[in-house]
Amino acid sequence: MSDAVEGAFAARLKAYEGRPAAVAGVGKDRVNAPMIRHWCEAMGDTNPAYTGPDAIAPPTMLQAWTMGGLSGHAGRAEAYDELLGLLDQAGCTSVVATDCEQEYLRPLRPGDEVTFDAVIESVSDRKRTKLGTGYFVTTRMDLRVDGEPVGTHRFRILKYAPARARPGGRRPRPVINRDNAGFWEGVARHRLLIQRCTGCGTLRFPWLPGCNACGCPEWDTVEASGAGTVFSHVVVHHPPFPAFSPPYAVGLIELAEGVRMVGNVIGVPYDKVWIGMPVRLEFARYDDELELPVFRAQDGNGG
């Protein structure tokens, strides 16, 4: 694409900024206790604020009350579909969610009916990423109950033209920082270390700077036995990415110690992984620098 053509196309995209993405949307379900319970069970969140007669909804459920499901929302505006269609025509046919930001203005409680409006807040210039070249599109959703603002949700996607898969390639490296360096030091020694709060004894994974149960910043570690089961899993088919060979299974593994972590499931075909399958920790070396924990399927019946 020449500079002149790219400039003209970018101007067409920028013209969508400020246009509505949804108007007068209404959540398909009122805030309700069953959805709160399912969320808390999935997240392992036992905060008592989310149960009982005075329960509130977990703040991070904010987006859940606006999701339209497979049938979509009647309040969705044409501008957003037009923008995505324009990007499709330009070859940006793939999409991936990149991040979200939320602001909480007041707690939501069972019985609240959430209404919302959304706007296309920004469309980036053309960006080159490892997935491919495309554009970041950010929408901002303003949520209300009885006309009172209750929160804001910004959601960003990348619409991109997939890069051609290259044979071989180098796997991405984990981001190592001061909060998780100890975990990766353990991996280098073939030890899977779990943080343990020295204040209340709660185990936690992934590694965090403080305890989300009692707030204590002090911790030590325990070494995982390596036994676990598949709590949930997905099969990755797309997009193609250098050094990966889809399809392959990625599992949410519940370790014997009670915490969960994500890892590849190996030792069985991707379509033979099942929830409840017993697995055992191994360490797989991918190149001279990279070694990662994976989980090998064990003998078991079911699924």
C-alpha cells in the first residue's frame, strides 16, 4: 500500500472515531445471584461480599452484564460493523482481543438492570505486530443503572492481516519481572514453585506481590508435587504462529495443591483431552534458552 493510499485509508478509519458502537443497549439479564455464583466458582473467589442478602457483584463482572451472547444485541450501531467491514475489505480479516480497562463507580447488586451506550473511541495508525499488520480499535462503554453511571469499560481489539507462517521459528519468551522471577528460577531447576502467604497460609498462582485473601505482602514457596487434573481446556487451531504447530491442546490444570495454571497438554492427541484427565508435570525444552512446564496425560478412564 503506497503512502498516499495508506493516508487516505487511515483518514477513512479515523472518521469513525466518536461514532456510536451501541445505543441504548440493555443487558439481557439483570444482575443476579446465580451468575455471580458461577463467576466466583470459576475464579475461585470466596469473598463473602458476593454472597448473602447484602451481596454485591464482583466488580470485574462489569462486562458480563452487557454481553449479548451468540444472538448479539439489538442496540448495536451500524458504524461499528461498517468499520470492521472496511478493515475486512483491506485484508484485516483476523481479530484478537488485546486488553481492557474498567472503572467502577458503584457496586452492582442483584436486581439491577444495566443499560449502556458505547462509542468508537479510537482507531490506531497501521501497526506491524508478530501476528500481522493491522489496526487497534478501542471502544468505550458507559454503563448505568436507573440513569446513574455505574462503570466504564474500554475494550481494545487488533484487526489484522495474518502474517504468513514461517517454518520453525523462535518461541516467544516469557515476560520475567520482579514479581515472578522466583517462579522462573524454579523452572530452571525443574521445580514448580507456588507462592504461600506467610500471613494466612493461602497458596496462590500466578505469582503476585501480595496476598489477595488477607493483603499480607510476605510470602514463601512450596514445591508442587507435579500431580494434577485438567480443569478445562481449549484446542488452538488458528492463527498460525512461528514455532507452533496447530492444532494443539492448552489446559487449565488444577494442581493437587489446589491452585490452577495454564500449560500445554502432551502425550495424547489434541482431541483426546478431557476434563478431569489426570496429568503429570514435565519440563519441555524448546531451544537452548527456553524450557517450560507442560503436563503429560496419565492413564485414566473417562471423557
